[in-house]
Amino acid sequence: MKLGRYIAQRLVVLVPTLFFVSVLIFTLQQLLPGDAAIALAGEENDPAAIQAIRAKYALDQPFVVQYGLWIGRVLRGDFGESLRSRIPVRELLASKLPVTLELAVFSMAIALAIGLPAGVLSATYRGTPVDVTANLVALSGLSVPHFWLGIMLILLFAVQLGWLPASGYVPPWEDLRRNLTTLLLPSFVLGTGVAGVMMRHTRGAMLQTLNADYVRTARAKSVPERLVVLKHAMRNALIPVITLGAIEFGRLLSGAVLTEQIFAIPGFGKLLVDGVFNRDYAVVQGVVLVSAGLYVLLNLVADVLYFLANPRMRGSA
Amino acid sequence: MTRAVAAGATADIAEAHRPHVVRRVLRRPAALSAAVVVLAFIAIAIAAAYVAPYDPLATDYRAVRKAPSPAHVLGTDEVGRDVLSRLVWGARASLLAGVVPVTIALAVSVPLGLLSGYAGGWIDGLIMRITDAMLAIPFLIVAIALAAFLGPSLVNAMIAIGIAALPTFLRLARGTVLTIKTEEYVESARALGCSALRVAVRHILPNMVPPLLIQSSITVAAAIIAEASLSFLGLGQQPPAPSWGSMLNAAQRYLSQAPWMALYPGLLIFAIVMALNVLGDGVRDALDPTQQ
């Protein structure tokens, strides 16, 4: 099957998913207790202002009409404006996305640097202390509450040792050094969690390929063990791990909510939490919608990567 | 007679295997010690009133943010409450927050999964599209958004986490139904004239238990972290009631003066979640035939 057709097929499934996502997000606003117009008006109690909001958002219209108008605006890139700052939500999203993206890239780099070698090593030395240690570390990475790990690292490296800044964010074009030092701790916090998942999957996939016939053949041909592990076994084991990496990256883009909160990083997560506390529903809807869109898109990327990396898919699917 | 034997065979086998599975889980040293840790947490949560040395809500302004001492083994917090006592009572909130959302997710996903997998057609299509949409929004974001819309409280946080966990369970339940549906024993039960309901309850349901049990054990751990996260953000347990997450929230402001306030709640979350994950691995290994 051609790659183009495969992507087209996947995109067709994507449209109804995104449609239902938008319906869910829009319905959430309808669940708001009380009059949505009063909630949207925020602290303004002026009846005229509330009336204007009701007319602007067509709150006196039936649900379907309201949804139609809303999704029409969203599709044109208009997510409304923040109640607090009166800044268009689109601008807020555009300014926060690069920060979250940078954090996600660093976290992923740390996750790969720890997770892949640990997974390969523990599968190669199955049952030895190396394997046990790697498993224990991976399990710890999966079990530790990341926001607490963040707090503990701040306590150690910022409060006690004074080596790294406790929180904040500086854009790379202003001060690259400070940018990197502020992102080191949060990336490590996020990266360790993903590293645990990566390690376990890499280990599982490696154990499978190390038992495969072609690996036995390679060994029988007296290919050096190093090459057997790194070339024959690892190459094939990495196929499912690539897919996982793309999905985990999608999770990182939106899963950094608490980490951004603790380290005061002005990204998507902080925007969401601030939106929640300010009852800034347009912001919350915008963040959730864009996060879901990115997540779905990265899942598509994962499928495409899987398709590209696995020659068998191209022949049979 | 023959019919009853054939129809009941799988269920009997499932029942006969159950004690065996528990024994198989507990035979692993790691899983056994994890089970002991989990049981210890449950015992402490139940006996909180007897275990806690102080009233978890009693403030003492003469002992504000005191470091660990013989009087207060784990120190005191920002209004002089005993940290150990609050941790002991906080175990209740955390364990409830682990179990209740999973129960909600199971209660909704099993019947809906059966319906979706069994009925097929547009019902299946609709349920699955909504599930896909929910899966597209990351777990914690769903939980935060729902908790925010429902209003901050422990009960609402648990409902929000339950709903956020639902799509994973639903997809798993439906997938399992689809697999089991084509098994020979289900077809023979149907050929023998069993009603759709009887096939669903007597033959499909018992075989849905292993995958759902594995998923539940993972989700209890995830739900405990989610509750702590929501409480940390102020969307879960409300002060002054103790919860490990809200204790961490308060602790963050006194990090340099009173680090013990931040250390212990996190360690406990870490311990219980680690134990649950090890136990979950043990259950998976014991139930999954491919692992043996």
C-alpha cells in the first residue's frame, strides 16, 4: 500500500475524532452551573454587558446553533478572547506553544538518553543485577509523583546547593545559557517518567527480537555478539519504540501541567491552570482543543513512522 | 444435562483457577512484599483514629513549622498541626481516590463495552468515536478540566478521575468482548441455544476479568497520583481536611524553612504507587499466559 493512501485513510478517521473532541469540549461549557453569560461576564455585573455577551455568543439560541457558530469561529482560528487579559486566545496559545515545545523536546532527549540504553542493557543482561537495577529505576520513574520530584529537586539543587535556578523561564534568544539552566530540572523531571516507559518497552521488544530466528541465524554465522545485539536485534526492536516515542511526545506537550506550575514555566500547562482558576473558559477550551489536536496529530505521526519503519506493513496492509 | 455442563464449563474453569492466580501472584517475592505494603496502608487508613498520635486538624500556634522531634516525630506544619497525624488521615483520601474512580470506570465500561462489542453497528460506532475523542485529550487534562467545571472537592475530583479513566477501560472491555465473542466455547454456547444475556453474563463476563483486573491495578496507582495532583492544584480535597496532595501544596511555600513538610507526603505517594505498580506487574505476569 502506498504511504499517501495510508495517510489519507488515517486522516479520514481523524476528522470524526476531532469533531467529537470539539463537541465534548463545547458541552463542558454548557455544564457550567448557572447562567453562562454571567459566568462569561466575570466580575462585571452590568445587565447591559451580560445582555451583550448573550447576544455575542448566541447564548439565547439552541445548543446546535451555538455549537455551529462556535466551531465556525474556531475553524477560522478565532478561539475568542481571554476574560482576564482581553488578549485573543489564539495569540496566547501561539506565544505559549514554543515554550512547551522546547520543554517537551528536552524532556524527550533525556528520556531517550536514559530509556533506550537502559532497555537494551537490561534485555541483553537479562536476570543479572544490571537488569534488576534498570527495572527498579524504571519502576521508580513510573511511580514517583513528578510534581513532588520537582519540588525535591528544587530543594536540593536550588535551595540547598544553589547550583540551578528554582523556577522561571528565559527565552533562548535573550539568554541561551539561562534558558538551558532553567529548563534542566523540569526536563529531567518530565524525562524520567517517559524514560521509565521507554525502558520497559525497549526491554520487552529487545527480549522478543533476541529470541527471533534471524538473531539465532546471525549467531550461528558467528557474527560478533556486539553486532548481533546492536544491528540485528536492536534495529527491529526499535520499531515499536519509535511509535511509543511519538505518542509520549504528544503526552509531554500537554502533560507538563504540574511541572510547568512548579517551575513557573509560562507554557500550555500553566496557561490551562491559570485559565481554570480565573474561570477563563475561552482559554481552557482553547488549550484543551489545541492539546487534543496536537495529540491526535502525533498519534498519526506515530502510525506513519511505524508504517515507514516496518517493511512488512507496506506489503500486507 | 449435557447442555448445562457445556455452558457452565468455562465459568467453572475460571473459578477453579482463581485461588491459583492469587497464589501465583504471591509466590513472587516482589509482588508479595508489595502486597504487604498495600495492606499496611489500608490497615493504617482504616485504623487512622487509633494510629494517629494527634488530631489531624488541631492547630497549635506555639509549635508552628517545628522540625521533627520526639513530640512530633515528622514535625509540624504551617499552623502547628502534627504532620504524621495528617499523613495517617490523608491515607484515607488517597486510597479512596485510588479505588473509587476505578470502580466508576469499571461500573460504566463493563456494561457499555459488552453492549458495544456485542451489538456492533451504529451503537458500537458511536460509543467508539466518543471513546476516541476522550482518549485524544490527555488523562490529567480531562481530570483537571472536569474537576474545575464540577467544582473543587474530593468527591468531584474522584468523579473527574473516574470519567478521565473511562475511555481506556471502555476500549479494553470492548476489545476483549470482540476477541472472546469468536471463541469456540462462546459459539457452542450460542449454538446450544443460550440467550444473548446468558452468553454475555456466564461466558463472556468471567473472561473479561483478567485484562480488566490488570488495567485496574495500573489505574489505581495512576488515580492516586491524579488525586494528589488535583489536590496539589487545589481542585481536590479542600483544607483543612488532610490529603497528601494538598499537604504538598502548602509545603511548597515553606520549602527552605520546613522541608519535612514536603518530604514525607511525597514519599508516601511514591511508596504506595510503587507498591501498586509492582503488584500490578505481578498480577499481569500471573494472568498473562504469554509471560510464562
